[in-house]
Amino acid sequence: MPVLPNPRHEAFAQAIFSGIVGAKGGAHSQAEAYSRAGYHVTNGNSARACASRLLTFANGIAERVRELQEEAAERAQESADKCVQELNQ
């Protein structure tokens, strides 16, 4: 799946992903990812509810997060394989 057509949806998916992998500056919660994606947040409860709805009902966000995870796993596997080959040499 390519980049999501809605820029806020893509930003939300990226923020969720960065929080999952523990990247520096990654979102620590769905509500924080929602806020970082540029959505207006009136309070923490509404942000949590809206973030949950986005992950559940918005077209492709959960799939995009899964795709980002798969790409990261492939890169990690390639890096591990490369390290093993270098050590063997």
C-alpha cells in the first residue's frame, strides 16, 4: 500500500508506527499520535476516542501501520543477514 492520500492519515500512521518501534520522538499513545498528525485536540479523552475511531474506521490506516512494520522487519532481517555474512568473512 502506498502512502495514504490523506496527509493527516499518513502522519497519524507514521506517528503510531514510530511509537511502536520506540523511535526517538515517537508518539507514546494513540492520542499523542492524533495530536501530532495535526488534528485539533480539545482534551485527552476526545483525542483518545478520535484516535481509536481513526484506527478502526479510516481507510487504510491500520493497514499502513502494518505495512510500515513489515518494511522495518525486512530491513532488520537484511541488516542481520549482512552482519552474519561480514562476521563469516
